[in-house]
Amino acid sequence: MDTAEISDEAAEPPVKVKSVAGVILGEFFDALAKEEGFAEIAPRLRKVVLEEGIFAEPSIRTALFPDVS
């Protein structure tokens, strides 16, 4: 076994792999952003769900209705 190959591979930064769900949700948020009335909501939902990974109702409700306290 050649350890030089292994150490070269380990030095490379890991490749970020998107999940199937992440790709589908990303496409959904892209389509949602194009719909009338959802242009401002879609980026907030994308941030909560895809970037922060939060699926809790309070966080999603806040993304949908930011003015309601």
C-alpha cells in the first residue's frame, strides 16, 4: 500500500456533497422565489431549512411571518 497517495488525498479539502433532499428543496425554493408574493419569503425559508438545517415549526413560522411576534 502506498501511503504517499493516502496522505495526498487527506491533504485535499473535503468535497461538499449535496443530499438529494437538499437539491430538491433548493429547486423548490428557486421556484417559490419566482412566484408572486413569495419573492421575499423564499430566501428566508432557504436560509432556515438549507443553511441552518432547522425544521422546527417556530423557526419556519418566523421565516414565513417575520412581522408577527
